[in-house]
Amino acid sequence: MGCCYSSENETTEEVTLASSCKPPNGTDWANTSVPSARTDEQALLTSILTKTAQNIIDVAAAESVMMEQHEYMDKARQYRYVVKQLRCSDT
């Protein structure tokens, strides 16, 4: 009684979850070891991060290289030539 939609004849059932909740092997939860799948996942993640770090191109460092004007003009000429070749091959 006292709760919404309750009656005086109603029986209350209480289920204690904490006492019935034990690890499957009977040990304490705090003493359980990390599953090997989680360790494998961590090793895979570390491997991916290492490979990514090795393949990153530092654009900020690349911009600090100064070119002489004639080098810049040569690169611009080569770029225009390649673009012209690509346009001709598309038609």
C-alpha cells in the first residue's frame, strides 16, 4: 500500500540480485583475469597504431623545404605537362 496502483491484499516480492550474482567459476569478481580475447584486441590495436604512426606524412615539415625559383618553375612546367597529357587521354 502507498504506491500507485497498489492494494492492501497485494504481496510484495523482493529479489536480491547481489547475493545471487557470482562469477561463473566461483571466485571473486576482483580476482578474475583479463580474457585472452581482450589481450589480443589490445595487441591488434597497438599494431595498427604503430603502422599508422610509421605511415604518417608530416606536412608541416615538408612545407619548410624552400625551393629555388628555377626549381619551382620546373615543377610547374612538369605539372602543366602531366595535366595536358591527362586531358588528351580523356578525349
